[in-house]
Amino acid sequence: MGDQKKIRVLIAKIGCDIHERGALTLLTSLRDAGMEVIYTGRYQTPRAVAMTAIAEDVDVIALSDHTASLPIIADSLLAALRDCDVTDIHVIAGGLLPPEHVLALEAMGVTGNYGPGTPMETIVAHIRGIAGAAT
């Protein structure tokens, strides 16, 4: 592996969504793919997630939500990152995503908007691509 930096991913659940299976499955899969993964747990605020991402020096924030609120959640997180002058952390999303939500997220710059059943290899490849490093 040499001196190559591992990709660091923060998995975040903002708001009141109690569904953790997807986030925990993603955590395990990304860890098994050689990435360093931090999980915020449930009930986080956008500011708390932004501050954790900065403190942990992550490359990617992976938002998880199953309440069909991802456009609102992503917009609030992106605002919190802007408030902290952060421009170099990528944001991806996964959960319940109607097609119109995917379009809204992509318009905000949130990529890799994955629904249930997306192969983990697809998500891992996307994160490697946007983080600019192979692990």
C-alpha cells in the first residue's frame, strides 16, 4: 500500500430517520474495501456533520435517509459546509430517492444518489472515483 492515503468517508444520518441498516451495511462494505469510515449515528444536525467532517479530515460525506427528505437534508448540509468555507468534501446520498429527488440532488452537486439494492461495488467505485484515490 505504501504511502498512499486511505479514502476517509463520513456516513451521516441527519434528522429523525431511525433506519440504520443501509448506513451500517455501507460502513462495513467501505471498510472492507480498504477505506477509513466514521459513522455519526442517528439524529445529527447539519452543522454537527459538517464539523465532524472537518475534524475527521474526510474526503466524502455519505448521507443516508429513508424518509424521502434527502434534498432538504443535503441542502442544509451543503449550507453548513459553505458556512465553514469547506469546498473540498464530496457529498453523496443514498436511501429512498424518487427520480425527482435524484435530479434535485444532482443539481446541488450531490452525486451517487443510490437507492436500495444498489450493488456495493458501484458505490465503492463511485467513491474511489470522486475521492481521486484507489485503495
